[in-house]
Amino acid sequence: MITLNQAKKGITYLINSISDSSIQSKLMEMGIIEGKEIEITNVAPFGDPIIVRISGYKLMLRRKEAQTIKITSI
């Protein structure tokens, strides 16, 4: 199991959990829910933010937020 900020671009992953309860509700409102598939589609030149595809739409996340999302490859 790795965190989203360690994921490779273009590979689909499965969300396992969100480790930081202080931003968990914010991420869940954006559609980042356990059991959903997520894929990194692009990374900004200096590494922050990253752009992910989830549920058919693209979403920008800070690396700090991505660090709290635990994933496994499918």
C-alpha cells in the first residue's frame, strides 16, 4: 500500500483509506471515497499540485492532501 503522492502517472489505483481525519470530509465531498478508482493524469512542473481523474472528472490536489490518501494498484 502506498500514498497517492507516490503513485505513478497513468496507472489506475484503488482508494483504501484517508489517514488524516481533519481533511477527510473535504476529500470525501470532492468524491475521494474508499473503493473508488483514481488515476494521476498530470503533475505540475514543480510537483505541486497533481491532477487526478476520479469518477469521470479531473481534480487538482496538493501533494500534502495526496499524502493522506492510501491506495493500491489494480
